[in-house]
Amino acid sequence: MEPLDLTKRPPRSPREKLAGLAFLARTVDKMRAALPGGNLGVYNNGHVGASAVALQIVGIKPEDLQAVVAGAASEEEIAAWVREHADPSKIEEANRIIMTLSPKDFSPEQRARFEAAYPRFKDTPDVVMVDVLEADDAAIFAREHTSG
């Protein structure tokens, strides 16, 4: 697939599903941005955080998915690979966990990283991470749009 430039637009919403898995479309966008010629901007490569959690639950290694993304001709090819390699009995569990994940679920170390990365959410332990990520995407691109 073609690399993406995530300085031009954010990755897709964590709510968007691919192959039935929430967060996967966003993860694929970040992995495409990590390809030669892509640009991750402020985002990670999709091998850590909620991306890694969702993939781990369904039994997929991020590096394996990255290799598929690098060689795929289409998103449907990626989705087909995920459907073939993921544990289908774990998809709904992964979706439930990812869609309800909040800082109150984090270890003290994860909580400290969260608070450093998202200081405006420091005092909202019940906030859901998908909301944090969507708000952060909107804020990043609002700043970019108004400052440049």
C-alpha cells in the first residue's frame, strides 16, 4: 500500500473497524505512515499502546501486521490476512477492552506516561481512551490549521 503522511491528516478514528476489529484501521494508517516515504508526524508506529493491546488479544504480532501492510496491494488484502490470522473468538473481547480502556485501568507507569502525553486529561481517570485520542487528533489538526 502507499505510505501515508500523518502530518496532513490524522489516522482514522479508533472506533473504525477493519476485519471487525476496532482500532485496526487506525493501526494500519500508522503502519502505512511508518513505511518509506510516509510520515508519522506525532504518532507512534502502531506497535505500542492500544494498537498493540488489540493485536495481542487477537493473537497478532505488530511486526507481522507491519510486514503485511508493507506488501499489501489493498486494505481488503490486509483485512483478509487479519481474518485468517486473528483468533475470531477474541474479536469481541478485544473490541470491548479497547472501547472501554481508560487511565484507571493503567499501571502507575502507564498512568504517568498518559498524564505526560495528555496533560489536559490528567484529572479525568474515567475518560475513555478512544475519546482522548479523537480529541487529541482534533486538537493537533486544529493547531496545524490555525498556525500554518
